[in-house]
Amino acid sequence: MGAKVAIVGYGTIGKRVADAVALQDDMEIAGVVKTRVSFELSVAKQKEYPIYASDQKSLSLFRGVGIDVQGRVEELLKRTDIVVDCTPKPIGAKNRESLYEPYKMKAIYQGGEKASVSEVSFVAQCNYKEAFGKNHVRVVSCNTTGMSRTLYALHQAFGIKRARATLVRRGTDPGQVKRGPINAIVPTFELPSHHGPDVRTVIPEIEVFTTSLVVPTTIMHMHALSVRLEKEATTKDVLDVFANTPRVRLVKAWDNVHSTAAIMEMSRDFGHPRGDMMEICVWEEGVGSYHDELFYMQAVHQESNVVPENVDAIRAMLEITDDPEESMKKTDESLGLKRWW
């Protein structure tokens, strides 16, 4: 039997993390927690995940409509080793104070929460060992994870003087209907946008400045990055680094992968569950330099790219292994991700 993991918040991220945990041979799902009735409860039941309610009102509601619910979240916490909190911001921070600390429960939070909710902000390939044995860890957002993976790889190989990025963000997730621009491009007037400072919670030694805007799409984010390197590097040097970087996938426009839509279609053809693309996709043709400046473009699937990080954070916090490569390899093999080892 493996580590008992509770998923609090069984929505876009939570259901994906639950499925990933269920694939690990050193973990098991202790239960999933929901607040409202939704089709996701039927899916959880089909997958034989024990279902718990967030409070008494939800418990009564679930039982009133015939949902087989085990009890309230407090009962789940008594029989679990760690919680992955996938609730919308700022509920995770409130849960830390009202639930996890009173029950002396280790907890992982998502990137929508402020960095202050945790002891460590986390991206597995960047700072796995910093999370080892910690009680509260925040897996950073999809955008921050995406930038951290590629920037850290470049920093390790060549050193980075500074990085600049423009983030073209999706308006909302595919299943949501009440958010996002319909026929507009919405600029963010925060300078820098919060993503740059957030990268520095994981890789503090890199100067990163970001701007962002929101566009009418639901399937992926896009990043356009400009990086000044400490060491000279050819385009081939950079492509070789990305080709051997965990959770980064090179894609080719000449292979008819010329858009975020094509990436998601490719992921479906690969047979990935839900058509998810957990790797950060960098276009080979988009990598190039001008004088001493490196440019590249990458696509980020906001629904899934943080899922492997949550699995690795569990191993680090519970001290299952202190070797980041061992954990990441195990996670990536189970999820069918690109081989990099």
C-alpha cells in the first residue's frame, strides 16, 4: 500500500491529479472532496474514488440526491497522509488555517494561491530538494511552471543574464462558459505581470520580466520569450537542451504542427487521457537568435501541465525519495510523457 493522498477540490486540476496519483505504485487515493453536485462525482464513483463532502450542507445535498458519500472532509483527513488542495483561490489558504494545520496535515496548494500560503513554491526539475520533508508546498501556476521548465534548462546550460516574456493567455478553460473575452484582446496593465515575480519564487537568481494579455481561445496559453544568455549558444545548442529537458517537447511547424489547435489534436492522436498535453511545447522553427538575444515560443496546456509537479511534490514532502530524477522518471513513465532519461 502506498501513501494515502486526499484530493480536496475535484475539478479541472483535481480530477487530473487524482488520476495521476492512482497510476503511481507508491500512492493511492484516500478520497476526493467536492462541494457541489456535478457529473464529476459520477466519474469519481465509476473510478472507485471514495467521495467526501466539504461540509455538512454538501453532505446533506449529496445524500439527498443519492450520491454514495463517505462523510465530511474532516473524516478523510484522519485517514490520509497528505492533501492536494485543488480548490479555487483563495480557498486553499483558508483550508490551511481551518483544516490542515489543526489536523497537522501536510498539504500541497496550486498556483492561484499566494506564495505566502506555503514554505516552498515548487517546480520539480528546479527545486525538488527544497520541498523535501516540508509541510506546505505550492505548485506554481501553469504559466509559471511553463516558463520555469524552459528557463531553468537554459540557465543550467548557458546561464541567463535576463529574460523577458509576453504571455498570450487563454480566456477560460474549455468547459467554462461564464468567463473570458468573446471578441476582444484584453491587455494586462500590471508591470510586470505577476508571472515574472512568481518564476523568481522558484528560480530567484534569474531576472524575469513579463507582460500578458488575454485572447478569445480556451485551449492553451502561448509564451514569446526573449533571453540574454551568459554563454554563447547556437540554435542547435538550444534545441539539444530542450530535446533533453524533462517535460518539454519540441514540435515542428513543417510537421503541420503550426498552432495550439494542432498541438491539442496531436495530443489526442497520441492517445493522451482527455487529450491533455502535460509537456511544454516549443516550436523548433521559433527558436533563433539576433545578436546576443535568444528568442523562442512555447505553448502551455493550462489544464494539465502542473499535474506531474503535484505527483513529485507528494514524493518530496513525504520523503519517499530525495532524488528528483528518480521521482520525475517514475511520474513521467506512468503518465506516458516524452522520454528524456
